[in-house]
Amino acid sequence: MFPMAFIMLFAAILALFLHLLLTKKYSSCSTCSLPPGDLGIPVIGQTFSLIHALRSNTDDQWFRARIKNYGPVSKMSVLGSRTVLLAGPAANHFIFTNESLALTQTRALRALLGRSILTLKGDELKQVRSALQGYLRPDMVRKYVGTMDEEVKRQIKLNWFGRDRVTVLPLARRLTLGIICSVVLGQEAATIVEAHAADFQLLGDAILSFPVNIPFTRFGKGMRSSAKIRKAITRIARKREESLLQDGHAVSSTDFITYMFNLHSKGAHSLTLEDIVDNVMGIIIGAHGTTSALITFMIRHLTIEPDVLAKIIEEQDEIADNKGTEDVLTWEDVSRMKYTWKAAMETLRTVPPVFGSFRTATKDINYQGYHIPKGWKVFAAQSITHLDSRFFKDPTKFDPSRFEKRSSIPPYSFMPFGGGPRMCPGTEFSRVETMVAMHYLVTQFRWKLCYHDETYKKDPKPSPVFGLPVELELRRPPSTDDAWNALYVHSG
Ligand code: HEM
């Protein structure tokens, strides 16, 4: 008898306790309530519906339908987390600058990239962020222009010349992987790219997957690729460390590993060799899927916007005509590519490579009269403001002239690189590599879409469903004898 009474009493106390806990948790602001919206089926919530919308490129309609139903602040549940969806420039400002919101990555990404900038916190995060901002600041990027130029020319000769048809997305991925690896890894870059291009792709594909580590899942494949890449980069890092210890100087001076070891010796951070390797992986992943999406969609836009293409050709031909055939592009040349960069920004507006940003509330927050409980996620999608006619007239029209007067674009409505303290540190790097790549592609080729109605998906980066096959025509010959040899080999 006694045990039953005891169990009932215990259950009643537990129920009362849970009730008090939950009502206290959700009512810290007496006038605020949780945002409207539904959380869907427990754990799963809207995850599959959102992933389906992303993969069918209907995510913008998906977000707008929720905003229409529930307003600019609503709740949902994605990837197992209760999440508040926010819309508008004020929401972007809130997400990117509020100190009680912490950058959030998927569990998959945390497992895939280990202790990189994307997952570190506190002092360690400050140290890595400051090191990375130093490494990617404009006067440093200036030093990488020659490396970028060399890699773009090398890859164009290898993969584009002598072909009458190419598929742009895989070549753009290879190009941006080659560029970022040449800069951050130095002389061993080519070996890594050759051996691990497919692994980088599998790793990137696994970022938005359920973290179930079994062989045939996206996540399982991503984890295996991540381990292979980590092993290869660790080998390079050990070599750099040894050469620094033995000779007191590094073999290659602009690579990120040497840069980080040098900062370590000056006491600027306390990262281990393993942490540095994870950060190299974080930079490569942050850099290559995003910029390749930009280059791919820029090429796509230029095939259907002849007026924009004509202006870009004029700008790029003028730069090419003032250079010798063996000259490399310089920082000054890139600075003259003003119209081309406006077209790139218009591409980033219409097809942002990063579809949105997640944060986690580190304490209870009130936003616009709604209560956001500690631990909930907060999310904003870039398309919500990028494709809103209140901020961009005729928003689906591709019109680079919108960027002629930046002041006419309302603050916090154009956010392809995020904002605030976690804003993308690679903005300048991506601008320069995109301009270098577009210079050679535009001056040397003409292209036509093979499938005019090819759609695209977000997986999570935007990708044309067939990878954007195009017919190629040579416009200007390559600059060197080597290139003519490459042309001969391909066409022979
Ligand atoms: C078109 C190209 C690019 C786009 C659109 C882009 C976009 C973004 C966005 C939106 C974020 C912030 C995400 C958030 O706050 O939730 C971000 C972060 C980041 N990006 Fe980029 N990115 C690009 C190129 C690059 C390049 C070239 C690099 C490196 C060379 C890079 C490295 C990073 C890193 C390391 C972070 C994390 C920063 C942190 O967590 O503090 N990105 N990027």
C-alpha cells in the first residue's frame, strides 16, 4: 500500500514541479508570449518540409507562406530544435548584433569540422577570429592575387580550353578549391586538391544532414571524408612545424599554417597543431562552396542577360588590352572591375550562396513583444529581404545598376556575407578570386546554356540540377605556348 501512495505522491510533486518550471520558463516577461506558429510533429517538426523546399528551390515561398500566416516573428521546429523565424531588416540587425544570440552550427557541422572557428567559443574564438581577419584583410589578400591568377590560368588550360562543352558547377568548385588551397596550404595544395576534391564535396554535402554516423548516410560519408582530409592536412602541418623548428623559417611564407605557427610563437593564440588543422578545414569549407556558387550563377546570369554581359566584356577587354600576354592581374586591375563586381553582387542578391543564419538564445530574450526562451534557435533567411519589393524594386529582375548607389539600399536588407561580429571574414578574398576568374572566363570564352530551363536546388548551397552544362566557344587564344599545347592535346 505504502509504495503505491508514495509513487502517486512523487508523480504529483513531479507534475507540479514541471508545471511551475515550464510556466516560469515561458512567462519571464509578464506581457510577452511565445511567437505564433506550430511546432509540428515532435523532434521532426518542419525539418523535412524545409529541406524539401530547399531542394526544390521553393524555400523563399516556404518562408513567405509562414510570414503570411503568422507574421514576421513565428515559431517552428527544425533539425530537432525549437526555432523562431524572423523576417525583415530589423530582424537581420537583431540576429547579427544581439549579444545574447550565439552563432549556431548544425550538430553535423560540429562533428565534421571539430574545433574550427565555426564551433569555438569565448577566448579561443576571439583568438582565431582575430588571426583569420588578419590573414584575410585587404592588404594580405593583395599578396594572394598572383597565386589566384596562376591557379585560374592553370585550371582554365587544363579543364576549359579545347572543349566545346563543359559543366560549370564542378569546374567552378575545382577552381575555387584550387585557389583557396593554393593560398592556405602553399606548395602542397595541388596534391591535396587532386587527392581530396571528392572528399571536400562529400564533407560540404553532409553539413545539413542528420548526424547518424553509419556508412551509407550523407553524414557517414562526410565523416569519413573529413577524417581523410584531416589526416592529409595534419601531415602538411607537421612538416611545417618541423621546418620551423629546424631552420627557424618556413618553406612557404603566405600559407595559413605557417602564419598560425608564427602567431603562436608571438603568444597571439593558444591553438594546438590539431586545432590549426581544423581551422584550415573550416576556411576551405567556408571559402570554396560559396564562391563556386557565385561564379556558377554569375555565368548562368550572363548567358541570359546580354546587356550586362556586353558591359562586363567591355570592362574586362579594356583591362586585358592594356596587359602583355604573360602579365598577371594585379590588385589595381581588380580594383578597376567595378561593373563586374556589381553584377556579382546582384548574383549574390538573387541567389545567395548561404541561404540563412542560425543563432541560439543564450538567455531569455524579448523581441518585438514576443518571448524567445533561452536555448531556442533564431533563424533569418537572406531571400526574405533580398527578394522583397519594398527594398529592391522589381526584385526578380537582374539589374547590377541597383548597386550604383549603395546608399539607396536600406541597411540590413542586403546580407550575403552576414553582418556584425561573425560577418564573413572572406568577403575581400571572394571578391578578388571571383573577379580574377571572371576576367579570364569572359575575355577568353563565349558560352551558351545547354538547357535553357535548367532549375536549381539548395543542397544547402544553390546548385543547378544538371550542374550547368554550357557550350563553349573560344574567344581569345590562351596566352602561352603551353596553353596552345594543352589546346592541341584536348582537341587531338
Ligand atoms: C561569395 C562568397 C562567400 C559568401 C556568400 C560567404 C558568406 C558567409 C556568411 C553569410 C557567413 C556568416 C554566417 C552567419 O553569420 O551565420 C560566413 C562566415 C564565414 N565565412 Fe564566408 N562567404 C563567402 C566566402 C568566404 C571565403 C572566400 C572565405 C575564406 C577565405 C570564407 C570564410 C568564412 C568563415 C571562416 C566564416 C565563419 C566566421 C565566423 O564564424 O566567425 N567565406 N560566410
